[in-house]
Amino acid sequence: MSAASRAPLRSTTWIRSRRAAWTTAGAAVAALLVSACTSGGISGGGGDTKFVMGKDGISTVEKGKRDAAPDLSGKTVDGKQLDVSSYKGKIVVLNVWGSWCAPCRAEAPGFEKVYKDLQGKGVQFVGINTRDTKAANALAFEKEQGVTYPSLYDPTGKLMLRFEAGTLNLQAIPSTLILDREGKIAARSLAALSEEKLRGMIAPVLAEK
């Protein structure tokens, strides 16, 4: 075969290999973007929030240095009125979730189990449902997952915007905050939590006097 006849073959092979590389790279980027959207997004949040990140990915704030949670009141996904401040004196676990969020679906059974185990010990769970354009979607999620604690309905994220800058990353869904008995923010996770991690996040605040 002459050099002239071999040249087009080499050119075609090179083009195919480059296309394969571009396809692989594109798939990798797409997978990363999907992961970022569904498993917590960008971590951190910026701002001087006094949070100290632990090795487990959970951030905490020392007692005496904590900021009070903002007003969190409004309609729940089932149309009832709820004011989180009414739970002052209890530890409150705030979980930001959406019915469209795969990691939210994965963590929901563990959250319900921990809620049932700890509600008699002065621990109250409250969800903040966000980006669900229909409350019916949120209600269907709760029914499917067996979630029995209340959730505020926040389709446009207005309640989340009440937190100080850096306390919550608005792209991090699910997110979880622990409020101490004084209604102050004691701990934060900007990613989905296993049942074990959730228990570990609550335990130190529960042990406080």
C-alpha cells in the first residue's frame, strides 16, 4: 500500500480516536454536574459563620458562639401552619429536601427512624421542602417514604434565604441543620446523611446541659 493510500486511513483513525476521547470527557463532565446537583453541590458556603468542619464532613459551632436561626414559619406541605420557634426548648433537626432529589430519597428512611427513636427525648424534626412546584409532589414523597414529621413548604427558597450568608449553600440539597435548645445553629451538613452520621450529628447537642 502506498503512502498516499495509507494517509486517509491514518486520518480517519485519528478522528475516530479524538471523537471517542471527547465523548468520554463529555460524559465525565455530565456525571460530575449531575453529582453536584443531586448530592449536595458545592460545599462550604462562604462567610464568617463560625463553623468548623470535622473529618466526617459535618460542621459544628461551639456553644456560646452560635447564631440564632431565622424566623421559620409558614404553611406546611399539607396546608397547616407551623412556627419552628414553638419548639424552643427542644433540639430541632432541620432537613432541606425536594421530592425530585435522589439523595433526599435515599436518606429519608434513616431520618424517619431517628426521628421516631429520639422524639421522646426532646428532639423534633422539621423538613423544609424546596423547589417542588406542587405541594402534591411533596406529599406523595412523604407518603412513599413514610415520613411523619412536618415539613414547611418553600418552593421558591424564601425560607432558605433568611439564613445568614454561608450558613446554607442554596445549591446543597439535601442539607441538614441542628438547632440547640435555645434555637441556635449548632451543626450543619451540606450533603446527604446516613442514619449513623445523623445520629452522630445530633448526639453532642443532645448531651449538652
